[in-house]
Amino acid sequence: MILNAIISALMVMQAAFALPFNSAVFYIDNKASVFESGDEMYTVIWSTTLPGTGYVTYTYEGVEYVVKDLQNSAVRTTDTIHSVRVPKAHLDNNTYTYSSQNIGTRRAYVAVKGRTVTSEPVEFRGYSGQEPIRALVLSDIHENPANAEKAASNFDGQPDLLILNGDLVSYMTSVLKFKQILSYAYRFSGGSIPVIYTRGNHENRGTYGPEAVDIFKTSTRGQYFTCSYGPISFLCLDTGEDKDDADWTYSGLVDSTTYVAGETEWLKTLSPDAAAMYRVGIGHMPNLDNRYGNNWVPILTDLKIDLFVAAHKHRVNFEYRKQVTPFPLMIDGGKTNDDGYIATMLTFDGGEIRAECFDEKNSFVGEHTYVMGAR
Ligand SMILES: [Fe+2]
């Protein structure tokens, strides 16, 4: 009893001194982006300068919702990254806000709570029957978003979707690297269009690599899932690392073999989306015939994939390894070997997918049209 009284008194003193200071240092340092994370669900993710709570608010069909960042039944309070899973139907073409409250100390029967910060309302644009549908594809940013932005500026208007195809950062040594990923997602989506993010081979390196996957709260609990946008069915894959688990690079601390084997078993449970006009695979590594001993080519062929968009090569190739994959496999650009950048726009229109690529010097790199039904 005496100890509890002393602790409570100390916490009140801490709160009295900490809160004015807290107002200046607790703020949203990365605005929210809305990530695809599995069928029918988005995960809204943002970050704050100090740990605290997170919740998303919106009104849907006359009902006000406050959806919290929970771990089981408890509100998460120890992280500066906040992620809230929301039904897609609730957010599409709706307005949302998000908030965080700083939690200084959390004990069994008392907590010291600080400032609450709330975003401006964000108008979110989901599928609304429009045609064509435009998806901006950026991969291999490798910490150079300025050139990616210059390359993307060649495409007029805001796209309907943002696809971030891995290696946005070169390693995940701390939460700051994850915040960098959030900053890029917001920079190119403004929090107002869906973002598909697939993990690159660099993004499992370092202490924060394994933690990042849990933030996305995907349906599969891995960084792989299916999702759709109107007539487009996406198969989003985690292609793992680019070297064997035994390579010195990983210090014996990865096991992509077991992880990708589990992902392969999940892939085998899927069936082609018969209702989709376009079936598109997204994944960072392009050698799909050998993902840690698993050949994904026949599986993806059975799933009637119309186009697979890969990255990693830091260049563009519209028909990569044509002899190996029965479906078209595109390499989407990214950071080039001379420190430039190539961005891709995919336009889905009338049963065709047109890919156009520009670089950071506003030079046209190339284009290709993929015709559906040619499978
Ligand atoms: Fe890569």
C-alpha cells in the first residue's frame, strides 16, 4: 500500500512536470497511409514522435466508429507506430481522421497520459466504378525519394492506386527505417488512395525487419495477401531474400526457407478469381521459378495470372524471362545504376494493361500493352 502510494505520488509529479514539455514534442511525424492488407480490409498506419495510443474515427451509414490499435483486448501504448485495421467498405469514398494520445507510463492501476493529437479529416478515394484505372508503381527507392518523385511527375493527375514494390529502404535497423517507408507511402499517396506494399529483399535486414510485418496486420500474418480494386484482383507476394539463408549477410538469423515454404502452401490453397477482369501478381524478386526451392511458376499459371510485376533489377524489362514464365513478367524500374530512377504507370482499360515508364530526367523509357485473355 505504501509503495503504491509513493508510486502514484511520483507519477502525479511526473505528469505535472512532463505534460507542458510533452505538448511540444508529441506530434504526428508521419501522416497516415492506407495499406491493402488482405481481402475486405485496410490497415491505416501512421507514426508519432513518442509512444502512445492510436485510433481511427469515421462515420459509416450513420454510425460513428472509433477503431483502436489493439493487441488482443489491450490498447497498444508502447510503440510510436500506430496501425488500425478497418473494413474497406467503411473507408472507400469516405472521410477519416486518426488520433494518438501520448502514454508516458502505464502501470497496473494507473497511467500517465499526455497530449492527444488528431489529424485533419482525410478524404479517401476507393474504387467507384471508374475506367480507366491507373496504378503508379515505384520500387527500389533505396532512400532516394526525390528522384522517384521527379520520375513520377511525368504522369498527370493522381493515380487511383499506389504500388510500392519493395526495397524502399536498404535495411531495417530501427523503427526510423520503418518510418521512412511510411514517409514514402504518404508522399506518393497522400493517405487518400490505397497502397499496396510488398517487402523487398533488403527489408528483412536488421532488428526491425521481423517487427514490421506485424504492423501491417495482414490476413495471412505474413507479408503476403490477396486484395482487389474493382475489376483487378491482386496477388501480393513476399518473395523473401535474394540469397540463401546460410549467406554470411544474415548472420544465421533468417529462415526464409521455412517462411517461403509456408507462403507456398498458402498459395496452393488459392483459386483463380473468376470474377476479375485483370489478375495481377506483385512481388519484388523476379525469379519465380526458384523461391527457396519452390517453383511458383506453375502455381501462378494455374491461378491464371495475366501479368506479374517484379522489381529488384533496377531497370525496365517488359518481357523478362519469356521462356520461363507462360504469363508476362515485367520488371518495373526503380533506382538505376547511374543513381537515376524509373517510375511506371499501369493503366487498366478495356481488358488491356498499358505500362508506361519515365525517368527522373523526364525521358520516356518505354511502354508495353498486355492483352487480357491471351493466357
Ligand atoms: Fe531488391
